[in-house]
Amino acid sequence: MQSSPLPVYSRLPLRCNLPPLLEALQRIPAAAWQGHFNSAYYQGNWSGVALISAEDAPLPLAPGLGAPRRSAWWQNEPAWHEVLGNFQRSLRSARLLCLGPGSTIHEHCDHDLGQPDSDLRLHIPLLSPPGVEFLLDGLQVPMQPGECWFLDLSRPHRVSNSSSLPRIHLVLDCLPQAWLLQAIAQGQATTPALQTSAAVQAFERMRQCIAEDVGLAQRLRTLTDAGEFIEATLRIGEELRLEFSAADVRAAMRQGKSDWSALWRA
């Protein structure tokens, strides 16, 4: 039982031996990667390979309530045994998740997480090229390859990969055991702060321009359809030479930042 509330994020005091993991990653056959079952959650290519999954999971990448079962394909790969051995008997599932170039995971909340005694989700970036943005509560998580992060993904989060390379994370669901809770608490002292992404900064500058320009604001107030509103906002951004995405606009509308959502609701 958790004795105190968990932080929203923490970089654990744990570094993985990255080179052997990257070598093992290259030995995974291309055919082993399966499209993510939550097809409505993403655009582009989001796929994965299961190392450990619940024995009653309907699909290898899907959650389940049964005992954890280790896939046979990686049992002769020491690198995976070494990294997973760091988590003792707490592992409930372990997946490699790949977000392809130019792909996005839409903003969503994983409602099965964040509850008392629910599993704790950890991310270990293996490949994370420049151009990848992982936003939690609208702020970028500065995860680097080889690090291990706890993230409260019951909160709004989204990912974009604007690079020409894949982004691959090892994603672990763990029981909230005492040693892991202690590691999460200990890691907070050295965890870097979340950052405002370049796209969010550009969107905020555009929003300020609209607040100061009656003509621009009027162009949006006349729109009653959300899709048309988003498209018009993107066009204004292009005119102002500010780069952000439709996901940034949708997130701002959902979060109701300042008077932004009121422009459309007016």
C-alpha cells in the first residue's frame, strides 16, 4: 500500500547498459513487431513486441489480470534478462513500443493507472532521436536513452515523432512494491524539470497575437465547427510562421487555457 501520494514523474536512480540493448534490438525480426491494438489512439505507425504479458491478455500487447508470462523469443538474449532483472519480482508486463517516423500518439489518459495500488508504468528510452516530443500535462518530458522514468500516465499525455528515425521505448508495468516506491521518491531530487516544447511555445505566441488582433480573433469567432476552427488556427499559425500541430490546438481547447477555448465557444 502506498503511504504517500506518488509524484507526477520521476527519473529513477537507475541507468541501463544501453549498447547491449541496442544490439539485441537489432536482432528482433521485423515481422515480430505488431501494430498497437488501440488503433484510434495514433496516426502513422505505432507497433510493439511483448517480452512479458499477462497470461489472460487477449493480445500480446494488451493488458490483462493474469500472472505474468515471459515470451520465448528473448530467452537467449542476455541484454533483456539484465535490464529486466533490475525490477526483481515486480514486473507485470514488459513491452518494446516503437513510434515510427512522422507518427503521433494522440493525447489520452490511461485510466487504469494512477489509482491506489494500481500498476506503476516505467519508460526506458532506447532510441529517442531529436524531433521526438513526449508531452505530459502539456509539458515535454526530457527522457534520454538509457534512463528510467516513472510517469503518471493517468494524466493527459501525447507523443509525436517528427524525425526520420523510429522512437523505441521499453515500457514496464510494475507492482507498487516498497523498493520501487523508494526508488521513485529518491529519484525526485535529481529529476530534471519538464520543459515547454517548441511547438507549445509557438502556439502560445500565436495565441497572444490573436488576443491582440481583433481581425484574427474574428476569423475564429465566426466558426462553429471544431474541425474548421482547428484548420483556421493552423492557417493563422502558418501566416505568422509559427509551427505547431492540430494536437496542440486540441489540447489547448480541452484544457481551456485562458480565453482560448472561449474563442470557439463564443
